[in-house]
Amino acid sequence: MKPVERFSPDDPREWLNRARSNLAIAKSRVAGVYLEDLCFEAQQAAEKAIKAVMIDRGIDFPYVHSLELLLSMLEEEIGETVPDAIRSAAKLTPYAVDTRYPGFAIPIDNQEYLEAIKTAEAVVLWAEKMVLRD
């Protein structure tokens, strides 16, 4: 397998690489792995993809997990139009913290997991189109 080309941390392509990596982990159904942990990776994929767009557009972002906040910053600071399908990624935010520790959330079922993957994939694809538009 050919290694992924690395870029500097201030290059949106590196953030997209990380988003793709998180998405690949999220999609890896391995015996003994909680779906909650895979949903965390889906959230991370979406978060890093959104931050790639923000870097590409010259927006300094806070290191937070709130996808709603990050998307609203894109709209408010530069007037970027965020499609509703991408805005719906805000529902992934609780996976960044709540599902990472025992007792903070109920176990994730297969349908919820599949929806998280679908959403994360959509955000990563959207970000790729926004950043790699040339």
C-alpha cells in the first residue's frame, strides 16, 4: 500500500487526509469494537473536514468539537453557503465526548452507526469539493 502524501499542518489537504483516515477507521467494523467508538471517529472525520474548509478559506477556528459552531462560522465570517445536508452533521457532535466514556450515553445501535457514517462521508466529500476545486 502506497503511503498517503503528507502536508504541513496549515495545509487543508493534510486536514482532509486526517478526515479520510478517521472515516476509514469509522468504517472498519472489527469484532470487539463498540459502535460508539466508531461514531467518535465519524465525528472526527466530519470535524477535520470542516476545519480543512476553514483553513482553505483563511478562517482561524477554535479547537472545539461543535460542528454547528464551526459551520456557522463559515457562514458568518465569509458568507459561505452550507447545504442543509452538511448542516445536519451537527448531530454528530455528541459523539465527540458523550459516547467516549462509559455511562454518558446509551449504546449506539446499527442504524444510528450507519447514519453517522453516511453523514461523515457526505461532509468529507463536500469538503474535498470545496478544497480541491482546482
